[in-house]
Amino acid sequence: MEALYLLIPLSTLLVFLAIWVFFRASDSGQFDDLEGPALRILHDDDGVASDERSSG
């Protein structure tokens, strides 16, 4: 029973800390572009590879 006196405030503090971190990341623009990095991997870089072969 005494453990609850420690665990309840600690868990409440942890929840508020997680919410603060989420809103801080959201305010800094962390979640602005969710599709850009996912689509960037699909673009071909054939132009870069052909430039390296022609110059070498």
C-alpha cells in the first residue's frame, strides 16, 4: 500500500512529462511534413550515378 504513495505521483509526473515533450516537438515543427521523407526514398538517383561514371 505504501508503494502507491510513491508510484501514483511518479506516474502522474511521467504522463505530464510525456505530454510536455509531445507539445514541444509539435511546436518546433517536428510533425509538419510526414509524407516528404517517405516519398523521398522513392526518387531515383540515376542522374548522380551516370555523372560519376562519366567523370571517372
